[in-house]
Amino acid sequence: MATTQPAPGTPTQVAHPWKAVLRTIVAAAVGVALAWLVRVLGIDLTALSQPIIDSLTASAWVAGTGLVQWLLTRPRLQPFLQAIGLGTGVEKEPGRHVAE
């Protein structure tokens, strides 16, 4: 698998800061939703102490947020992310393109 080097110049987070913020908010919101589902619809954990339950809920949030952040970096998903408004913004810059 060949690796590609980013084009020199301004990072997309600097060139398109609101895109970066939006993508981070979406990732965190998915993590929060997953943590809520674990707490509400998950296995009955009432026999465990509250700190353990809180740790498991936080772990679900971390896993969900991390997975979404990872998905946001996948080159093959960039066309879909651009179509729904979650692209990096690099597609709008002249001379730059998304690596495949």
C-alpha cells in the first residue's frame, strides 16, 4: 500500500477551521449517543458500583468518538463526506485533491 504525502502549504484545519470544528463535533456527538445507548439500552449493570458503570460508559464514548475520527480520515470515504458537508475543504482548494 503506497502512502501519500500531504501537499505542502496550509493545513486544512487552518485553511478551513469551521470544517474541522464541525467534524470534531460530529465525532463527539456520535460518541455521546453511543455512551447514552450503552447506559440506557445496554446490559443491566446495577450490580456493579457506580464508578465502574461510569467507566464503562466513558469507554463507550471514547471508542465511538475514536472510531468516527478514524472514519473521517479514510480517503475512500471523502467523496461521501464531501457530499454530506463533512469534507475537509481540500476539495475546494485549487491544485489540491483527495488521495485515493
